[in-house]
Amino acid sequence: MSLPFILFFVFALISVGGALLLILAREPIHSALALILVMMSLAVLYLMLGAEFIAAVQIIVYAGAIMVLFVFVIMLLNAGTEERTDFSKIAKYAGLPLGIFLLLELAHWMAHSLIGKTPANGAGSANVMVSTRDLSMQLFQKYLFPFEATSILILIAILGALVLAKRDE
Amino acid sequence: MSVVPISYYLALSAILFGLGVVAFVFKRNIITIFMAIELMLNAVNLAFVAFARAWNQLDGLVFVFFVIVVAAAEAAVGLAIVITIYQNRRSLNIERVDLLKF
């Protein structure tokens, strides 16, 4: 076991554990903290894959901004313990086994796919970090129009959020 | 650094996505259901980054960037909807929001 393998398994276990905690936690705030744990460990995995910019964005935007928004809403609405309702019989006896089957099936085929045989550092790029410079070149040249379109999307989202959250007079 | 085969990352991504689906179906709190969606988006992002690494293409990373931006917009609008639902129903339980249920 080399160091990358150990690192991968440690952070994979942390992220899967966080996801399980998200499901099992009764309080929404615990679920939110578990999700932050998942995002942090995924950021480490992005670093291992050489995507340093994406790792930074993951922590700043996802774990920082989006999850703060979630925690803020949980606090604002004073969301307490989740009410347990009895699940429908279909969900209990068909949904759960099928969900677990889907999970294992996906993981199995992902692990045995053709691409799975390729080592993660790709053809001819031994252990190079993706430079943020190259990424920004792509972003501002090839993907300039989608990039500008997202700014309009965010503007519309802000307006939509304001209109929705406004209390009716 | 990355001698871990790409399939490991893909399997982890699949597992996280499956757990996100399970959380989406089984949770009863609207906010937690939203968090399950975020978890699924994160799992897909991991697959994108892994594939971008495998083929040494930057396009995958740009896609992840866009996914994160759209997720931010979605979270803003979605949480505003959650607040509106709470103002109308005085509850965060998804079972109470069944006006469209057949």
C-alpha cells in the first residue's frame, strides 16, 4: 500500500461515512455538517486528481457559500428533529433493496469498465497538476459564452430568490 | 501522486450517488432532501474530475466549474422555495406538501 492508496481509502471512507451520517441523522443541522464533511473529503480527492483549482472552488463555494446558506435556512426556520412517518410498503420492501442493488450495480460496472483499466494519471501526463492558467484559458476562450450565460443565470436566480422569499404584504 | 486507478474514483462516485438517491427517497425534511441533491451533484463532479484526469482533458474540469455555479443558483432559488413553503404550511415535512399528489 503506497501513500496515495492510503490517502484515497481514508478520504473515500470519510466521504461515504459522511453520506451515511446524512441519511441517518435526525436533525437537519447534523445532516448539513455531514454533507460539509463529504465535500471537504471530496476536495482532498480532487487535489489527488491534480485539480487544485476545482478543489479550492469546492471548499470556497460549496462548503463555504452553499452550505452556509443551508445552515442559515435551517437556523432561520428553526428546523428541529425530523418527524418520522411510516414509509409506504412499496418504499420499504421494494425501494430499499432496489436502491442498494442499483448502488452495487453502478459501483461494480464502474469498477470493471474499460476506462477503469487506465491509471488515473492519463496518457503522457505523469503526476502533473492541472495548471489553473490552462483551465482559465479554456474557460475564457472555448467556453466564454457558457461562462457569460451563467452570470445571467445567477442574476436571474438572485431575482427569483428575492421574489420568492419576499413576504406578501 | 495519482497512481490510484480511475475505477476506484468512479466506484466511489457511484456509491455516493446511490447514497444520495437513498437519502432523497427516504428523508422527510425538505431541507435534507435538498442536501441529498447536492450530494448527488458532488458525486457526479467526482466522476467528471476523474474522467478529465483519465483522458487528460480540461473540459471535464470546466464542466465541474459550471455544475458548481448552477448548484449555487439552484440552492438559492430552492431555499427561497423552502422558506415560502414553510411560511404557507408551518412545517418542513414533505408529507404535508401533497397538493399535487394524485
